[in-house]
Amino acid sequence: MKLIIQIFLAVVLGYFVFFGIIGPSLYSKAVESIEKEAQNHLITVRDMKKLELEDYFLERREDLMVMARDPLVLDGLPQFVEEFNNKISGEKEIRQIDEKYRTGLTYYTNTYGYNDLFLVDVEGNVLFAAVNAAHEGVNLMGSDSVDPVMQDIFMQGRSKVAFSDYVWFDIFKGLAAFGASPVRDKRGDVMGVLMFQESFEAINAIMNKRPGLGKTGETYIVGQDKLLRSNSRFVEGETVDQLRVDTVAIKEALNGHSGVRTIYDYRGEEVVSAYAPLGIEGLNWLIIAEMDVAEIFKSVHKMRKLMYLVLGLLFVAIVIYGFIAYRREQGVIEDGEEDLEKETVENVSRPTEKVH
């Protein structure tokens, strides 16, 4: 009995030490380590996307600046202005400059992936459109059919390089944004505005890449109005400029802060979220990289289940071993008692020798 009591006490002590001290400590350290690793990965993904988006708009800015100084634009814009004025005045002699400049200007549109390119005079008249000639002759400031976003970016483009936000345009039947730059003559006077129509596909392509984000990870862009500026991978259909995201991470990023924390996302799921404002002039956008907590800690939960399984099997093994040891000890005791009993019987039945 002494041995089985010792074994039982050892098992109880071992379980108390493991479950009370060692087990929780190991599990806590594993959770902390995995969470830190997930946070660092999401920060890396966030920063990579941030850099990629900022570089994309920097390249668009450089395109506008280079194109606004290109001889095709500098020489062609005054001629387009003169041709437009001749049409208005009804003069018969109109120089056909469209064929002279269209090939070169359209080349820029195709090469850099823009949906269209416009040359606009200082009064807002569209003199040339590389793709959709139906826009030619439209006055951006005097037509009710022109979206205010387009009007605003034209006004900004008369003095500086500027970009509009992505919004839905009925006239283009899709999402679009515009970039604009002043076109100056040799004296530095503004003689018109160069405008690009940018497609949403380029931004969407950047955001659709999800390096190492598993089944539940995603990156997305949010505007100052808290509406998505990229499509959600969890919501069917178009979510840009439609789905509102109002989380703790969004509020922090709108206040100019970068960070990472565990929050509930726009789906109501618990996620680890890395957030930061984007450094794109004129666009108050935020970049978010997230992954579900359930997926992040899936491995540590499996480890915990495995640990409990091993401990359960170990407990069963110890109990079996204790039972066997107990049976052996009982057998030894019974054998000893039988031997003692036989010896006693023999001593009693043995005749006493006489002493002569």
C-alpha cells in the first residue's frame, strides 16, 4: 500500500505543478509568441502595400509632370485652342491637327494604362480626348452633366499637379479617378490643363495580392468618409465607395496614428489589425491589413489539445502502472504471508528433540 500511495501522490503533485504552473506558463508564452509573430507579419504586409500604393501615385504624378512638358502637348495645345476657337467663330479655315497629334497622345494612354487623356483649355473646354471623342467640346465648368469631382480636379490642375478620389461616374459607367497638371508656355503662363482618367483596375490589382495572409487575411483601403476604396474579399459585388468601415483601427488611422491591435472588423469578426494613414498628397486614405484571430491561433489551439491528449494518456499509463505495481506488491505480501505460515506450521509440527 505504501508504494501505491507514493505513486498517487507523485501523480497529483505532477499534475498540480504542470496544470498550475508549467502548463499555463508555456501556453501563455506560445500565445504571446504567435501573436507577436502575426503582428509583425501584418505590419510588414501593411507597409509593403503602403509603399506600393504611394509609389503608384508617385509614378502617376511623374507621368503628369513629364507629359505636361512634352513637345506633343506644348506644341499641340495652342493649336487645339486655335482650332476650337475657329469652330466657335465659324471660320471655314480649320487646321486639321487631330491626326498630327492623336497617335502620339494615344500612345501615352496605352503605354501607361490610362483610360483616357484630355487636353483642356483654361476655361474648361475639352479640346482633345484620346479615347472617347464624345467628350470633346464639353465645358467642364458649364455643363450640368459633369461630375463635381471632375470640375474640382480641373480647377486644382490649373495651378498644381493634383489627384481626385475614386468615385462612381455614370458617364463612364464605372469607378474612375482623375489626375491633372497645368500646361505652361515658355513664359510660365498656364495655357491649359492636361488630365488623365485613371482606372480602378490598377489599384484593385495591387490590393488583390495577399502575401502570406492565409484564408482570412486581407488588405483594404478606406477613405476619409470611412467608405472602402478597394473591394472586400468577403463581400460579393462592388464595395468601393459603398461599404462603410467604422472600427477602432480606422479611427486611430484617421487621427494620423499607425499601429496594430486586436479589434472586431466590419464583419464582426475578431481580427488582428495593422493600420496606417497613406502618404498620398490630396488623398486622405488609410491602409489596413488584417487576419482573423481564430486562424492566427489555430496552431496553438491544436497544440493545447495535443497537450491535453498526451497528459490524458500519461495519466492512464500511470494509473495502469500503479495498478500493476499495486498488484505485484500485494502478490509479494501474500507470498510472504504464505511462506511465513508454512514455516510456522512446520515449526509447530516438528518434534522436539530429547536431550540425553
